[in-house]
Amino acid sequence: MQYPEFIHEAKAKLGVSTESEVIDVTRAFLHTLTHHLAGNAADNMGAQLPGPLLDIIREIPAAERDQGERFKLTEFYDRVADQLGVDSEQGKTVTHQFMQVFRQLVTPGELHKIQITLSDDYAPLFEGVTV
């Protein structure tokens, strides 16, 4: 998926009207996911994303991108919410909405690699994903 198509799809899924709003949600989601992934998983994932989204991942210093900080799905929602300045329930909603677009950005194999690195409580994010 090319960047303009991503912006269009994300606006529709997120129910927002501006590219800036899409980028805010994208940054919150990708930063949170990147902090959770270990090794070079974030960079591998980023290699499949349009350039501006890879740049968002690279906002996190390389030394921090491979730490693999462990936290539950509820904390994932809270971190997204905190970055967006919304409540936890809205963080959960936005995370699930963005995940629908994210699934289209990476290959099924890469999505599977991400899924198996996460604890079982992340299963709701991957419902309906076939690998």
C-alpha cells in the first residue's frame, strides 16, 4: 500500500478528516508497538511500511527500538490513549480501528511474526487474521 492510499484508508477507518489526525494515531500506535517489540522486529516491520511510516518508527532511537518492553494489551491501549490525549476506552477503539489498516500494510508473514512475539492477551487485535 502506498502512502496516499494509506492516508485515505486510515481516514475512513478512523473516522477522521485530516492527514495530521491520521499521523497522530499512526505515531501513537507505531511507537507503542515498537516499544513492545524486541531485537530488530520493529525495523523489519518498518521495512514493509511506506517511507513516512518507517520514519515514525525511526523517531525512536535504535537503542530503544530493540528493548522488547513487555506490557499487557490494556496498557497498550492506555499508552495509545495517553499519546493521543484521550481516555482508555477511546485508546482501545482507535487501536482496533488502526489495526484494520495496519493489517493491510504488512505481509501476512510479518503480521504473524508480530503476533507470536506478543502475549496471548493481544489475541483480540488479531481476530480475523489468517496466516
